[in-house]
Amino acid sequence: MTYDVIVIGGGSAGCVLANRLSADPRLSVLLLEAGPDFATVEELPAEVADAHYAPYSYDWGYRSVPDEFGNEVPVPRGRIIGGSSSVNVCVAMRARPSDHDAWADLAGPEWGYPEMLPFYKKMEHYPYGEEKFHGLGGPYRITLSTAADLGPHVAAMGEASARLGYPTVGDFNAPGAPGFAHTPLSAADGLRLSTAVGYLNPVRQRPNLRVRGDAPVDRVLFRGTRACGVRLASGEEIDARHVVLSAGAYSTPLIAMRSGVGDRAELAAHGIDVLADLPGVGRNLTEHPAFWNIHVAKPPRDGARQMFGSVLSVAAGPGEPDYDVQILPSAAVPTRSLPAMIVPPVENHPTGWDMVFFVSCVQPRSRGTVRLASRDPEDAPIIDLGLYTVADDAERVADAVRIARRIARTQPLADLLVDERVPGPGVSDEELADAVRRAPAHYNHGSSTMRMGPHRDPDAVVDTDGAVYGVEGLTVADASVFPAMPRVATNVPTIVIAERIASVLKERLS
């Protein structure tokens, strides 16, 4: 059988594409996911369904190359239907108007905020904000965290922030000044609402849509320079009129390179014939560098229902027009619940409870790369996150830790905390940037490795509609095409990327 469209990757973008493209009964659509496919909520493993914590059980197991201090950083990515939307912390943040201004400047006016607002409204069911900014009929249900969900420590964080002069924001996903806000969540009643749950499951019965799990892809097949199908890692070949790469910022460039699309020298090193010489494939990897500022917490009377659900956004750097650092306070959580791969267990903890200030620079200037280790589709990529290759990024993260420290010392939060555990009171404010560099972490927001831009841009890989330069019949729709890193968690921006590109594709293919 020849499909009209094969979508590679059933993650945050792929499930959107499968839904929107198969809405046209004239288009036959095949969605391929490397991980397992769970077709109903009832089939989901308990840790995947549970929205309280991010699971690490369905993961690609990627790690970065060592940095200058020998640190290999985990790079969690969901290998499961729904992709990383099935294993995230459920924060549902829109890109800011300032982010879309940057996208419009770099990739075309179609990506400006006024042009993209209809796609945000189309995607969501969100009954909490103004109608001019929000939608009610979309497939992606988004809720709003409350003080009861997050517990007394986060409520005290909000009060302390206000005492320090940071404004309170009622609707994080509406335009306006930054400050402290409760975050929208892709979760309801404790259930993680991935794109598989919201977009894919309700339309699985369509006769023109097929979903295959446990089907990792080796490469895209071409007839001349036109994509004509895919080859699975098993060796099976499947024909298609059009192929969409939606495997994410790490896997999409790998598949492209194995298909002959990438930097000529990189491909030649692996004996791959060059189909399209595009040096930007795998370059410009952008991540939000982060740090776990951990404070010993007094045990709460009642446990929180959500670990993360609020954020303080602040302009810290000189001349920043919007904001460039974020502080996500966790609820007070049992120390044993923190991920051991990131926060090593501690003996003789004073209370058994911690509050994490997860701080980040959300406008980093450092860049990394994703490269092939070999032609074998089962081999992990060589990931150089490039964190802190630009020194200012560590300074911005350190700024965020300083702000978190001031908040932790401010009432009423100060009464609910005992002491700082990481980096610890022995590390002065002046030493924070060095401490940050020596303990690299990130938001799990890899992007821009197949960057969108004009053909004259030597690092651009796709045009304003996601079409890959130099070939035909191949589109990319996922976080890898971000023209610039947004200031927010990347799940919702990835969804609207897929919404817009799906609308363009459906019109063209029909």
C-alpha cells in the first residue's frame, strides 16, 4: 500500500499531524512511533498516566558528551506514543508575543503572534481566560493549577514574591507583563493529558488512519530527490506520497542524515551519499540551561496534588525586552521522590522533605550539536548540549538562584523552610555562576536542530512551511524547526508548529 502521508514520530507534533491530516477522508495517513503504542488511557502504565511526577521509564536513554568538568548530562526524551508530552511535568505554556516576533523576523510573518493566535485557540480547551485569547473547542484540554493543588509552600512563594515587588499575573498565556503566575497544565484529575490522549485517541477509528508502535525508522527513501517512503529499522519499506519528520530535536536530524540530508562532510564520514547538502542539520541545538536550587522544607500537613504548577518570570539581563529567567517552585515533596539521576540521594536528611526552585535561563546564547554516531538506527546520537559555552548563560542562571534565595528568606516562605541544601549556604552569591557551570542541567527543551529560515541562511534547513530545502515531498514539523528558542516550555509551541504546518500540508496534498 502507498500512503498519502507517513508521519515519523508519534510525539507532541506527530499526534497533532495524524489528527489534522486524517480529518480529510481523502488522505491516507500512517503514524509511526518508535516506542510502544497505548491506544487508551486504561492501557497506559500507571507512572505515565500519573501527572504528579515526570516518569523516566519510557525513555531513549540519551546522555550528552562530557563537558569540561567531565559531566555527562542525562537527556530525557519520551520513547512512547505521545513522545515527551507523555512524560513531561505537564506545564502548558504558550510562546510569548516577543518569541513570535523573533520567529517572524527569522522565518516569515506567518509566524507572528497575531497570525498564530488562531492556532493556539484552535488547539485548546481552556475555560479560564478571556475569549479573545483562548479557545474552548480544541482537542487539548488545559487546566489551571490552584493553591490547593500546589500546597502551602508554593502559596507562600507567591506571597513572598509579591513582597519583593514582583507582580502577580492572572493569565500566563495571555500577553502582558511577566511576574508570578499559576501555570496552565496539560493535566486533569491527576491524569497527564498528552497529545496521544487529546489528539490521537479520539480519532483512531478513522478508516484512513493507521498507527504503528514499536516501529523505529531508519531513513526516508527517495526516488531522485523526491521522498517516496520510509525504511524501518527492521528493514521493512513503506511507500508514501509525502513524508513528515516529527521525531523531535534529537531524532529528526539523525533520520535526515541517514537519509542523505545534512552536512556533506558529516555524511561522508559515515559513507552516506549526499542527497541535499544542508550544513544546518544537527546544528544550533538550543536548550534552556537550568539548576536545581534545593531547600530543606518543613513537612506540609497535606501533600500537594501537583509538583510543579507556578512560575516566576523575571528580566535579569541588561536590556532584556521581556524576561530571560524563570523560577519554577515545586511543592514540598518527599526527598526520595526527586530523580536520583539528577539529585543524588542524601543520608540523614533533616526533615525528609525538599522544596526545589528549578531555575533557568530561557534566552540562552549557547549552542550545541546533534551528530551521528554511526549509520545504525539503534545507535544513540552524539549530543553536545553546549551548555554555558557562552558565559552569560551561567550568569543568568546564577541571577535566578540569587532571586530564589531572596524569596526563600522572605516571609511567609521563610517560616516553611529550614536551610538551603543545594548548592548550600557555603556557596556565596559571587560563586554561584561557577557552581552552576559545574552542575549542568536543563529543562529538556531541545530545539532548533533543523532550523526554519530563508534559503540564503546557511544554517536554515526548512522553509517557512517546514519543507526541507533541496528535496521534494519531505516536511519537518516539530521543535527542531524553531527559528529561535521560545521563553517557555516547548510542548505547546511544538503543538502549534504542527497545527500550522498540518493546515498547509492538508491544503496542498488534498
